[in-house]
Amino acid sequence: MKIYRLTSFAILVVMLLSLMVACSQDKEPTATSIPPTATQQPPEPTELPTSTNPDDQEERDQQQGQSNLTIEEYTQAIETDPQNADAYFERGNAYEERGDYDQAIADYDQVIVLNPQPINAYVNRGNAYNNRGEAYGEQDDFDQAISDYDQAIALDPQDARVYVNRGLAYINKGDLDRAIADYDQAIALDPQLAGAYQSRGNVYYVKGDYDQALADLNQAIALDPQFAQAYNGRGNVYDEQGNPDLARADYDQAIALDPQYALAYYNRGVTCLRQDNLNCALADYDQAIALDPQYADAYAGRGFIYDSMGDLDRAISDYDQAIVLNPQLAHVYNSRGLAYLNQGNLNRAIADYDQAIALDPQYAEAYYNRGLAYRYKDDFDQALTDYDQAIALDPQLILAYNNRGNIYFYQGDFDRALADYGQVIALDPQHADAHVNRGNVYLSQDDFDRAIADYDQAIILNPHLTAAYLQRGYACALSGQFEQALADLNEFIESNDSEAFAYYLRGAVYDALGDREKAIPDLEKALELGLDPEREQSVQALLEEWGH
């Protein structure tokens, strides 16, 4: 009789399903990671060399901040002598410094018309195309830049700095091997050219060859100890190698050498973030934005900080600004989608994930997050489709297997659920939640021994995972191991005293053990906290039968 009552209380599959999946199903939605692997995180930029005019950079540096005056002066000179190629050239330089690349290119065009072999005009027009391409994302501009650098190299194959600039254009096209070849040539022509080592080191960093990157950046610093960009690049390498103290020291040095260096503040903020020092990261992102209010990634990074702090409104505001400044940042749409998801605004979340995927069809985490949003909308078919695509793009994406397994479990497809949870455990044997979820499948199949074994392992991996105690208590109760069930339920209730089902189940266990005096208060507590109508009715009937 007592065992029958236990069964009538505890073995309703609907409640079992709701409890089991809640323990881990959507626990860690991902967006972009720290830095930037893609579980929620701002991207980490790589410092790239600035395009330079090889022959008159010093003069251009002196003209910085005086663009309006020089443009007027050179315009007057051109009006006086329309054949004055030098005036067009200098005015083009001034326009380029203002960021007016169209006007700069037009002036360099005129120089080339007036003097068909002006190396500097080809170089600087190439720089203007390259910079315009970076500013507006126009891939054709990079091809134009390379064409101009090719012409300059044909006119003077010994100018190492032109190879450096062409290397930058190749980087912007994503052709890292050609970029390295150009930096190799620049170094062969001028072994003292620190910028070539710094640039090549950054490319090796992007390729993940951290040892070679470190060697090049060390050489750049040895050649030029005042080279702030080289310290910044080396800091990136140290950060990726898991040396945050060395990384911060390099970012500190970069900032000491150039207090206006927004990128170094940003990267130091990333390192603070990796160390879970959110206030430090926030201060650095604030400074990066103060120095460069057009710095889209800094807004995105600060948005991530606010998101991590639970300040979703501020996070969304920063993501909005990042998108205004650069609408091509797929990871920012993904991050804003996550903020909307956490606010419960599922339609906006899905719209942002759609945009992230449109910008980057290979973005596995965006598919995963969109699947999560569809799962919250109970659109299981669309969620499964997105989880499938996420896994196809990234077979190591553990969360996608876990949450796909949860849907299969909801649908009663236990074999597929077991396969997905098994894959999670194969990829990460320390994943306690996956053991709980697989245990839940075994429990649904009345395979109590395997279920309990998985719950045991989950508790070994994470002794604070209370859901594992509840589910193990359930499995032990159903298999007649009432003392162990009682111990587990006590452990769960100690830290979860508002879960009606736990009191309901413990009341049933006490009844099974013949301790009606303890069973009654637990069942009354379950009624107070709120049971589903069927259980509420059965408990009320039972208490009436007992005279309560």
C-alpha cells in the first residue's frame, strides 16, 4: 500500500520531464566568448599597420591638425598653376588625413596624369583606397590599393615600406599568406624596419602561430623600444597564451608610450574580462570610447560587460551604438539578440540572430542562439533545425548537443536524446548537467541503476548541483531505496525550500517508511507551494483519509 502511494505521488511523467530538463537545458546560452571565441564575448582586434607614405611621412606628421589651412593653400596654388603636381599631391595628403578619401584619390589621380611615374602618388593613392576600404567595407578598394602598390613596386622594387603597405591590403582581403610574403620581402630589403616585424607578427597572431608572432614582436620592440603598437600586439599574444600578467604589462607599456591609444585600453579591458574583473574592464572600455567615440568594438565590449552585470538596458544601448557605427558586425547582433532573449523579447532576439546569420552564414553560435529562442517559443521543429545547423558548422559546440537532446527528450525520442547527451559527455567528461540529463532519460526508461550512476557522477563533478540530488532521490524512491531517497531530498530542500514537488516526493517517501507524522507536514507544504490540479486533488484526498 505504501509503495502504491509512492508511485501515485511520484511517477507522473509530465512532472518528471519538467523537472529534469529545467536542471540544465538552457542554462548557458552562448553568444560570443572571451575574446572572441563565440559564446558570449566581445571580439579581440588585431593591431594592423597604418598605411604610410614612404617618402614624406615626417612632413605629413607635422601637418596633422592643420588640414583645413593646407587644403586652402594648396587649392590656391592649383588655381595659380593647374599643372602643379606637387600641390595636388600635398592636397591629396591633407584630404586623406581628414578621412576624405574620395577627394584624396581624385587629387592623386591628377598627379598621375601630370606625372605618369610618381611613385609617391601611387603609394598614397593605394593608401587612400586601402583606408576607404577599411572605412566602408568596400572590397574593390583593396584590389585598387594592391594595383597601385604593384605599380609603385614596379617603379622601385627596393622600397621596403611599399611591401608593408601592400601586405596590409592583402590582410584586408583575408589573404594572410600573401601578406606574410610581402612582410618577408620588406624585411629582406630592410632588416631594421620594425614595422615589418610588427605587422608580420600580427598576421602570425591571427593565424594562431603564437611562437612566431612572439618572435617577430620581440624583434620589433628590440629595434624600436618606443613602438606602442608592438607592445599592444605582444600583449595580444601573451593573452592568448594564458599569460594575463604579461599581457597587461605590455598593454600598460603601450598606454604609457601613447596615452591616446584606444586599442590598447580596449585590449587591456579584454584581459581584465578574462580574469573576471568586470570593473577593470568597464573602466578600460569607457576610456577607449572617450578616446575614440567611433570605436564600435569598444561599445560592443562595454555592452557585454553591462550584459554580464545584468544591466540589459545599458547593454542593448551599447550594442545599438556599435551597430550604428558598424552595421557589419555579426557578433554584435548575436550579443544584442542574447540580451533581448534574456529580457524575454524573443521576436527581437530572433530578428538579431537572423541578421547575424545573414552577415556570417558560418556563425554556429548564432544558429544555436536562434534555436534557443525558438525553443522558448515552443517551436521545437525550428529549434531542432537550428541546432542541427549549429552542430554541422561546429561539431564541438557542446550546448547545441545538450539542448537538442533536451528537445528529443521532451518529444519522447529517448534514443536520440541519449545519443546527444552521450556526445556532450564524450566532448566534456566534466559536464555534470549532461550526466543529470542522461540520467533523466534512463529514469524515464525505468533503468534505475544507470540513472542513479549518472546522478552519482554529476554529484561527484559538481557537489552543488542540487537538481542531481532531487533526481537521484526520485530514482531511489522509485527503486525502493527510501533511506537514500530521503537523504537526497533533504539535501535538495535545504537549498530549495520553495519546490512543491520536492516536499510532495519527500512526503511520499516518509509514508513509504511508515512515518506518517513527518509525511503530513511535507504534503501540506506541497499544497501550500502549489501542485498541479491532479496531484493537489490526490493529496487532499489522502490527507482527508488520514484525518487532516
